[in-house]
Amino acid sequence: MSGLRILVPVKRVIDYAVKPRVNKSQTAIETTGVKHSLNPFDELSIEEAIRLRERALPVSDILALSAGPAKSADVLRTAMAMGADRSIHVQVDTEKEGDLEPLTVAKLLAKVVAEEDRNVVILGKQSIDDDAHQTGQMLAGLLGWSQATQASKVEVEKEGSTVTVTREVDGGTETLRAKLPIVITTDLRLNEPRYASLPNIMKAKKKPMIKKTMEDYGIDIKRRFKTVKVVEPAPRQGGGKVEDVDGMIGKLKELGAL
């Protein structure tokens, strides 16, 4: 298989518009009865993979992958409705096993990259549920590939062997250039994802979705970390007004800030 062979990992998370609530046992965020959707950063990744194909670049296959419970199939259908060619659902009982840790996900992706012969991985820089911001970097390390994180622009030369990535840094931008294979993580300014049209949603139902398990890839999902406690931030206290600069200085001294 020639050309760009893209893997796009996606995750089902609590919808970005929903305010998270801590569960009664203070061990995790409450997910029962809460709206879920495709992780926004992963939506950017799918969109960018599709745009690479629309630029007449040699994209031979776009594969979406999600590891999670049965309902993770929903975000894979969304990815295929947007334009992914096919998908793999690695079934994980998160109610029993808990969410997968970043290193576990990176090991899984490395296995999929080898099995599916990928040469580009485009994934969100983080998921908005755990905000770990680690999986892409770990994956590049395991594969020994080039990496470009927090991409705000991605350009691939016509022959499809060199990638130029622009990323935002403090006070400006940084431009990186690398040969394939490469791992790219996406940031919010990269693009604006499209809405899946009704015809494409119907077509996505006919696209192949392969069901797998972590055991199929020989991945141990035993957790290395335990969440001890989750609490909501303390309520913010109201501010106060002062009449002048002397009043402000006096108030700061009263509070022990000066």
C-alpha cells in the first residue's frame, strides 16, 4: 500500500458543553446519564486527515480507532461519516477496568501501526476528560518516529514524503519539517471540523468497523496509578472594592499579601 496511510485515534468523552460533576464517592467524574461525544481534539484530527486527501495528496487510507466501551462505536461512526474509510473498535469494559492510561493507549497504537502498516498518526494533543497530554509523545517514543505536537498547520509535499508542521509557542510560531513516518498531535487552531451530512451518516453505517480486544493485541491493561480522591474546586469568594490606592495597600496588608 502506497501513499499516506493515516491512523486517527478517537475517544468518547463527556461533551464539552456539559459541566462535569464529581460522583458521590469522590473517586471519579459522574458519567451516568451524561451526554458524551467525540473528543474535540480528535475531531480536528479526523478533519485534517480528510483535508489532506482533499488537497489531492496521495492518501490511500484513513483508519479511525477507538478503545473503550460499546458506545465508543458512536464516535467511530461519526469519524466515518466525516470521511474516515474504516474503523477499529477495541472493546474495553471501562466500568470494570477503568479508563486506559496514556502509556497503555500508546502501546496499543504502536501495535496497530505495525499491524495496519501506517506511516502517519494524527491524534488530538489531549482528551478533555483526563487532560493527560501524553499519548502522542509516548507513541512517537515507542515507534522511534519523528513527532510534531500541538500542530496549528500541516503541509505535506506532493510526493508525500516530507511533512511541514507549524505549531504555536510562547510569543510566536515554530515550524518543523520531518520525513515520514511521523506522529502529529493537533491543536485547536488547526482547522474547523465539518458537520457530517445526512447522506454521509447513512453511508458510514455501511463502512467496515472491526471489533477487537486488548488481548488480541497482547496489551496488559493493568493500571499503574490509582485515583485517591476527586473534589470540585472551592467556590470562588466575591471581591471587594476600595476607594483609592491607599485603601488597596491597606487591604493587601490586612490579607497578608504585603
